[in-house]
Amino acid sequence: QVQLAESGGGLVQAGGSLRLSCVASGSVFKLILINGMGWYRQAPGKQRELVATLTRDGTTNYADSLKGRFTISRDNAKNTVYLQMNSLKPEDTAAYYCNANNYRNENFWGQGTQVTVSS
């Protein structure tokens, strides 16, 4: 099993920035198998949606509406993925979830971290 622990959420004013972090832990064998890591978010009353993902070899995928404001990065040695969020808007308010998947097509999720953007 792989455990994901998110941090960095909080309350910020519109136009501000936050940086989320997610650390993966577990057996060495399980961590080596991880390929993609990324972020999804879910606002109240809405479905969970893609924010950004990043594969081990550096391929990124962003939600079109977030390109230019959000940047995903990763430190494979630390099994950590980051999400830099700039120019935040009230509509970015959501619970942000870290996701990891491996070469066996298994998916793992964190507990989520709340981001609230005030107007």
C-alpha cells in the first residue's frame, strides 16, 4: 500500500498564492512502482476534477482552465509532488486531493487538503 499525505492548504485572499505538497510513503517496492502523481480537486456539490498530473518521466497534463496559473512539479527522490497555485480565485476553493498511480494501474488517494480563496 502507498500512503499520501497532503499539506499546504489554507485560507488565502483572491490573487494570492499557495503551494501544496504531497509525500508518498510505503514500502520501497511500492514506491518504485509509482508512475503518475498529481492533483485533483472537489468543490462542494461538484464532481472531483483533474487539476494536474505529472509522470515519472516528466510528462504533464493540466486542466485547460488552470494552465498558466498552476504549476505541478515533482521530486522523485523524495517521492513528493508539488502544486504551485498563483493568482488564486474564489472559484479555486475546493478540497485538493493528491493521487498516485503505478505500473499495475493501482490508484492511491490522499485525505485531501482544503483551499479556501476569499474575495
